[in-house]
Amino acid sequence: MQSSTQHTSAGPRWHGRARWSRGQVLAWGGVLLFCLALASLAYYWAGQITTDRLRVSGAQRLNAYAASLENLLDKYDFLPRTLELNKDVIALLKQPSDPALREAVNIYLERVNQQARSTTIYVVNLNGVTQASSNWREKDSFVGDNVSFRPYVRDALQRTPGGFYGVGTTRLEPGYFFAHGIYHDGHMLGVATVKVNIEKLEKTWVQGADKVMLSDEQGVVFLSSVPSWKYRTLVPLAPEVRQRLDATRQYFSHPLEALGFSYQPEMADGTRRVQVPELGQANGREGRVSGMLMQRRSLAPRNWEFIYLSDLSQARSNAQAAFIFSCVAQGFIVLLFLYVRQRLRATRQRRKAREDLQHAYDNLEIMVAERTYSLRQMTQNLSEEIAVRRQAEQKLQVTQNELFQAGKMAVLGQMSAGITHELNQPLTALRTMSDNAVVLLERGRLEVVKSNLVTISQIVGRMGTITCQLKAFARKSTAPPSAVPLQSAIANALFLVERRMELSRVDFRLHMRSPGAHAWCDSNRLEQVLVNLFNNALDAMADSELRQLTVSVDSAGSRVLIRVADSGPGMTEEMRSHLFEPFFTTKPQGQGLGLGLAISEQIVREFGGILRAESAPGGGAQFAIELQVAEQELGHD
């Protein structure tokens, strides 16, 4: 009986739990559907707003492009009418067999074409034969060509000023043709035609995801920001239209194939969505397609149409972002609800947890004591390690300073031959002039003696300048960084290699684009870096026919850039990747330890700067020193 009672009481509890689970599933299903509905609404709202912005932006740009095109064409509209004011033009149309008159008109048209900056200007008689042209000097001159088949010529001969865009049949150059009749005493004598290149407008059109096209009344695209779309059609041409275009040779040999766009129905505001094949696959048979918003603007009376295609990927991205944000926000709210619910459950369990917590607290105190002792031991070990590291850093600093000094001594050793020559000549001159002074003094020629003594004083000053510069370069520099005038630092470094440059016949060029530039560094160490770069450049150009050393200084904001470029053979990418490694050198064995660039890079880095290797614009190697502009320079600017 007891077993039966227990079995009976368990049944209702199981059924109640099942009914609660089904209700919970239905509730959460409703919440999920509601969240998806809100996210979909956010997706539609964000996409619509972005599309409206693209529509407004596209309309503004269409108006600007149309105004620019109209301004360009209106500037040349009057030009054909002015030709009938020239007496030689009238006379040539009356007497076409006069060669002197034809040459005079050709020269006149050539001069007018140059001043107006048009493409070509030419005069046609009533039979459509060109009598004179601005390109008469060229082999493919228009003189003698029959252009009566062109619509603009036919319209002008019928006393209707013509305007026509097409591809030239002689040079295959596209352009817009203005045509106007030439009249004298009320009688038409011929037609004046001006050809203008309007393709330069394409450079001002957008370059990016959005596209711009200009099409004629037949739907042929003749200007576009996408070069592969030019001379393609928006829709396939009807046979009669293609025959008419072939007869007028408006686009000459271009096949006029369709672009392969897929158009959706036009919306109420006149826009429509189109599927555009990926560039390079305009037939639409391969590759991806992208959805774009098409906007049109008609250009009367030429029956042209501007087309602006706005990329809708931004609208899709914004809509997706809104959808994701809505889902995340709603998920956060759901998580917050679950968190509050869990907190309520935790409150009910808190009393029981306090007893467990007290027990855990007792155990924790024991663990904290053990951990504290372990941390004390670790702290002591770390203190000892820090002391050892500090001693190592001090030794490293001393070693680096000695290495910098050794590098300067190595440079001085390389320059010893030139320095000896610089001092040997003045010493020889001093000895000769002093001996002459004794003889002249005995002879009583005091004025000559005085002149010799003045020259001796100047030579001694020159020798003093050399030795002072060497002493300043050789001494150990421990001075803190300061504002260093770069022009002076370059001059001091150049002084030390000047003799070697003269012997090597090196052409030195200095470009101080910022003459008053000051850098935050130590002048002695900066000169050491420059001397090392100069010597490396001279070594690199030893076997070059052209030996040119160029130094330039530029300032950009809070940074100043010194570039040292040579005309040597340059360096490979593999060499450049190892340049600043110690003991790496490209010189023959015994001519370098490979420490110069490593030391120089360390010096520049201590100044907070960067030393990097580049390729010189005209070949050779180039090193750039980027330093911080000194406060003195910033305040001066």
C-alpha cells in the first residue's frame, strides 16, 4: 500500500511539470517572434533612410555635372558664327582655287583654334567638302575631306545650326561638333564647324562605388566614369537605329554592344533599381552583380541623358547593422530579465549559502596565509632580479657609449688621409712663407713681410678650424638633447668628409626646404650619424660613373625629415632587411665591421626618432632620419 501511494502521488507532479514546460516554450516562442519583427522593422527603416540620402546626394551631383557640361558647351556655341566675319573666309568660299587665300584661312583657323583651346576648326563648302582646317599642317588634315554625310553638316546646310557628338572618321577622336552656316549678303556660302573635346569632364566625375554615364537619345553611352562602359548601350539597339548610326558613322567602328543591366520597375520618384555586372564582365554572364540606384536627368535640347548609379551596398550594410543592433539590444534586455530572475532565486538561496560561505571563509584564511608567504618570497626574488637587471642596463649603457665612441674613432681613422692632406699643405705653406719672411726682413721689405704674416695668420686659423672640428667630433657626448639647427649640423658633418668628396669628384647637392629647421637631439651624435651615412654613400659610389650625393631637409608638422641619397647601385630587399643588424656589411673583408648603421640606428632611436632605408627616386640608396621638431622650431612657425 505504501508503494502504491508513492506511485500515485508522483503522477500529478510529472503532468504539471510537462504542462509548465509547454507554456514556457510558447511564451519564449512569442518573445522570439516579437524580437524578429522589431529587428526586421529596424532593417527596413535603416535601409530606407540610407536610400533616401543616396537619392538626394545623386540628384545634387547630377545637377552639378549637368551645369558643368552646359557651361562648357555654351562657351563654344558662338565660335562658328564668328568665322563669317573674316573676309578671307568669305573670299575662299567664293574663290576655292586660290592657294594663297586657302593658306591664309588655314593660318587664321589655326590661330583661332589655339586661342579658343578647341580641338579642330574647319570650313566646308556647299558640297560638304572641307576647304580649310586648323590642322592643315598635319598629315591627316581635314582639308579635302567630304563630310556631307554628317548630320550636323546637313542641318547647317539646311540653315539649321547643328550640334552633334561623334567619333571623328579621320583621327578616331571623339568630340562635340558645332556647325553654323556662313552667309554673305543673305546667301549661304558654306558651313563653319568647331570640334570640342568634352571627355575631360570625366576626370571630375566620381571615382568610387558610384558611377556616372552620359547617353544620347538612342541610349548609347558616350561618356562614363567607367571606361569599359563607353560606347555601350543601355538596351540592345533596334535594327533601324543601328542602320541609321552606321550611315552617319556617329560612333564609327565601335560595335555598340549592350551593357547587360537588369532593370527593375520604375518607382514613383522616377528612380529604379538595376543589377550591374561586375566591372570587366559587363555581359552579365559571369561574375558577381551589384544592386545600384539609377537616377536620370535629361539635357534639352540635345536629347542627352545624365545617369547616376548609387551603390546600394551602403544601404544594405546599414540595414544589416540596424538588424544586428536590434537583435543585440533585445538580447541584452532578455539577458537582463534572466539576470534579475536569477538574482531573485539567489536571494532565496542566500541563507543557506551563508553557512557554506562561513566554512569556506575559514578555509580561505588558511589559503590566504599560505599565499601571502608565497608572495613575499616572490617579491624578494623579484627585487633581487630587478637589482641585477639595473646593473646590467647600466653596463649596457656604458658599453653602448663606448661603442658609439669607437664608431667615431673608426670614422676618424677612415678620414685620416684626407685630414693629413688638409694639414700638410698649410704646414708646407707656413714653412715656406716663414723662410721668405726672414729673407725679406733682412732685405728691409717690410710691406711684403707684413703681407706674409697676415697670410700665415689666416692659414693658422684654417688649421685651427679643422682641429677644433675634429676635437668636437671625437669627444664623448653626454649632453642632454636640445634644439639643434640642422643646417649647422649638416655643414659640420660635411666639413669632415669634404676632402674625400673632392678626391672622389662627388657632386654634392643640398635642398633645405625648411632652412630654419631645428631638431630635438644631440648635435655631436647627429653629426656622427650624418658622417657615417656620408661615408657609406661615398663607398657605394666608388665604382659609379655618376657620383652625386643629395641631402634634403623637410618639415611636416611635429616631425623633421633628413634624407641622404646617393647615385650608387642601390640595394636589394634582402640587404635592406639586414642593414641595421650588428656586423652586417656589404663591403669587402677588412673594409668595415658592419657596426656603423647599427650604431646610427641606436643613436636616432635614443632621440625618439627613426632611421630607415629607402630607394632613391633616380636609383641608388637613400636613408631617411625622422626626428622630432624642437620647441624652438615649432614656436617659430
